[in-house]
Amino acid sequence: MPLALATAVLTLVAAGCTGSDSPTTPTAAPSNTSATGSTTDAAPPAVTESASPSLPPGARPGLDDYDGDGEPDPTCTTQDFGAGLVLRIPCQIGTANTPENGTRLVKNSLYRLPGATDVDLTGISGGLLLARDVAGAKVVIVVFNSDALFETGSNAIGSTDTLDATIRLINSHYAGGAIQVRGHTDATGSAAVNQPLSVRRAATVRDYLTGHGTRASSVSSVGLGSSQPFAEETNPDGSSSPDGQRFNRRVEIVIRLPAA
């Protein structure tokens, strides 16, 4: 055989004999190179967070867990309750207040909002509502029956027990908020009588709060007459409902709390 061909054969045989007992080592993948030219380890894969439950159409993420299930309750709409009180309305209200004495709430009543179960309302002839305004600020509404304060047709305070208890509640739990006192009447009689009466009663309560050490950034008052009822004032058979009328004769103390 020619000399060149013999040399090539011997070279191939020698190459096949070297390292034949060791497995072939795979070529390592190149490491990433930073902008400065130094090498860095490859970045780990991104961790994908579990998707939150889908919200109902048009709903906004909630800020409060009213029903105690560990998740903030989304809000589906807002509602204007007059005199600048515009609140977010939860999609589902699992801790709403219960109407008094079997009265029937009017559709979209303010009283359907969540209530508080962990606040001592001893001495207050009424209840507590919890909400958020459109900006997300906390709003607490103390509601009490005006029959506990005033004689029929009067804005002179009789017993001050409810107001004194309300001041203690505000100062211990909700100090520093802006307060709006809202007066309401039932729908018996004329608007010409009911509207100014609600204004006078709200102003009387405002003056009592400011004169007896209520810790608030401001205290204002407004009368809404019978324009914002809680309950139906007629029964299904068309007869009048004294309980519904009494329920609507009320004072609301709206406390807009400062940002935390």
C-alpha cells in the first residue's frame, strides 16, 4: 500500500484506542454573560402566582373581609344616599343588619350594608354600619332611633343616654374622623313639616356632640326629611306599618375615618 495511505490508517487506529473505556463527557452549555463581560449563573424560571378568583363583571377588588372567609369582599357598584354620602356596595352582603320587629327594608336601603359584630353598642338604641366611600376611605355609620331622643314633632333632647354612649364609642374607636349628622323623619305628614324638623334635629345632635367632647376633625349636620327611608311604611295588605314608620324616624352619625 502507498506510504501516505498506511500512515492515515495507523493514525485512525491510534485515535480510537485512546480513552475508549471512559464515557464521552457532554459539552457544558455556555453560561450567561453580563453586560460587563463577566459570567453569571442562568436565571431560575419565574414563579407564577396563583390567579385570584375572578371578579363579577364590573366589580372592584374588595378592601374589607365582612363575611370572615379570609378574602376581601369585592364591591359591585356605588350608591348615592344623599347629602354627599356615596358608598361602595359589596357584591354580596353576608353580615347585613336585620330589620327591626319584622319590618321590610325598602329596596337598596342603606341599612342593608354590613354591620359590626365586635363593637359594644351598650346604651345606644340602634346599630352600626360599615362601608367604604368611592375613594376607599373607611366610613362608619351609627344609627339610632330619634324617638329615644325627641318627643313627637320636637327637636328638644329628652334623655341624653344614647348620645352620651355614642360619644364614648366615637372617642374610643373612631376618634379623629369627620362627622356628618343626618336627620330623618317618617313619611307621615307633609314635607313642609318633615324637612325642617329633620334639619333642626340634626343640628341639635351636632351641637350636643361638639359641646360634649366628641373627638372629631369636624362635625356638620344635614336634614333629609323622609327622602331616605330604611323600611316600608305600609304592610303588604296596604295598611300602615307603625314599626316601619318608627324605624325611619332616626338620626345617623356618619364618621369618615382618616387614612391609616
